[in-house]
Amino acid sequence: MELSLFFVILGIGIIVVILSQVFSKKARIKRKLKKAELKKIANFKNGDIAKIVGYVEIIGDPLIAPLSGRECAVYSIHVKERVSAGKSTRWITRIEDELTTKFVIKDGEHYAYVNDKNINCYIVDDQNYASGFMNDPDKNLEQYLNKKGYNSKGAIGFNRTFRYREGVLEKGEEIAVFGKGEWKDAATLGLPEKYNKVLEITSGNTEAVFLSDDTTTTKKRTIQKKARARYNEMERRYRKE
């Protein structure tokens, strides 16, 4: 009886883990971008909703990522603390921090600009840090914790156990963006006039703008609708023959 109960609890635990992975923010964004129709910026018509893939070009001064000191257009930071309760321990999210500066996405000779506050963004974490017992945080980590209202040490002076993850969107990095496109004059978007006409990306009739630098979302595998239709027509003709 006890063994059966153990396997039931184990099964429920496995299901919960799988569902949390499938329906996590990261998974939803990657799934949306991988399935989306891919278009070159130059081929967008006003009102089209599709995915673009291009390279980051920062407008003005870049951000400085707090943990690594890297120049970037976007940084995303997650900090968790290991907390003990009796015989069990768990990781609790203490900080979720994301900041963006102005940038455009370059595709050939054309540019796009995300102009919407409703953005589902997944930036790959590529820097990992840790601090805890016998492992003091460095100056950047300490300053960042203090800025966010946390102290690296506990009540009796021992280091609290933290792990830190940071991801950035750097100049020249390739990204995928999904949304509704409208062609606008650069000046009306608050961009330098040298960009001339820019494709403004908004959520439009979609649930949000989706953006990621994950390489599985930037692969140019998607067949455009017209190309797919031509392929299907050729296949039908071949079968008739």
C-alpha cells in the first residue's frame, strides 16, 4: 500500500515537472516563434503578421549588464535563494529583472523596430554565478543585491546561498521577433532619420510581440506561405502524372 502511494506521488511529481516545462514562459515563446511564418522585412506589407529574423543595432548608448558589465540592448536577470525549512530545502525566486534600451533589427538593407510594451521576451541565460557558504559574492553581485534590497549575509553573519543567471542581447546578435508590421517614417518613431522607412512591430491583433535570441527560434527553416503553396501544387501534379 505504502509502495503504491509512493509511485502515485512520484507520478504526480513527474507530471507536474513536465507540465511546468511545456507551459513555461520560455517554452511558450520558443514554440510560438518556431511555428510562426518567417518573412524578410523587405517583403512585409502593412498589416502582415509574421516572424522576422535579423541583427541587433543599438540606438544611442547601450545598457550595461549589472552582473557581467557587458554592453547590450536588453538584459535579463534571475536571482534565486536556497531556503531551508526543517529537513527540506527549496529555491525561491528573489529577483526577476529585465531592462531594454532602444534598438532596431537589421535584415539586409531594411530595419524593424519593436514599438509595444506588451512583449513576451526570452533572452538566453549565458552567465551564471553563485555565492554562499565559503563563497563570497564579488563586488558586482554584492552591489546588485543591495540595490534590489537584499543582503548577501544572514542574521548571524554567514553568507546566504544565492544563484544568479544573466542573459543579454548584444550588438550584432541575431534575434527572432513575431508581431504585426506597419511601415513608418523613422522620425515618427523617434529614430534617426538615416533609417528612412522602418517596419514598426506591434502586438496588433496578436496576444503580444514575441522576441528571443534562442538559436532554435532564429533558424530560417520556415517555408513562406506562397512557397509552401507552390510546393503542394507541384506535389499534386506529380501524383496525377
